[in-house]
Amino acid sequence: MTNYKERYKTQIQMNITSMMDVVFMLLIIFMIAAPLMHAEIDVKLPKSAAARMKEETTITVSITKEGDIYIGKTPVALDDFPAEIKKLVSSGAISSISLKGDEGVNYGLVMKVVGYIKEAGIENLGLVATPERRGR
């Protein structure tokens, strides 16, 4: 009976099998989801001497239902918006803007933002909307 302590000695080891299962599952999910984050079509373009490389940088301006304005993910007050856009344009950080507005936002606010964007010198302005399904 003296071997009882040695025989039933507690093991001091950490079982990481379940943790590794979770890590591998997350890795697989990210590997599948990463290509879906870019909504672009992969096209092999022909080569041409006439083609020029033009770096276009687009930034998203969002207006919430409450009237909050965001440049990218940064909140900006309406009074500070023209200065922020002009600063981004003068630094060459943006050449086009995608404008997202909640359907419940005040139309006058949207037009003010569009006016500030045009005054800053951005001519390439896109209004983002969700496609409407039509029954056939």
C-alpha cells in the first residue's frame, strides 16, 4: 500500500486539445471570410502602353439617423466637417468619396454635406444605396 501515492499521483499538465480545436476553427472561419470582405471581381486585365496607373483613394462619409457624421469610422461635428474634408483633400489622402446616409436622415443635412464635399474640390462623389428587389 505504500505505492498508493505514486500510483494515483495528480498530473500537473494542461490539456490544450480543446483550445487548439477552437484556434483552428477560428483560422478556418477567417480564411473563408477574408476573400468575401472585398466585393470586387477578379479579372485578368490586358496589358497596354496606354493604361496609366492612377491611385484613387476612396473614403466613406456616413450620416446616421440621429444626424451624426462620420469620416470613415471617426465622428466629426457638422461645423468641423468642411475643414476636415479640405485637410484630407489638400494632403492628397482622398480623391473620391462614397456617401452613406440613413433613410431616415434629414435631406437638408445630406445636401449640406454634399455641398461641403463639392466645395472641398471632390468631384467624384458616389451615393451608396442598397439595391431594391422587385417582384417578377
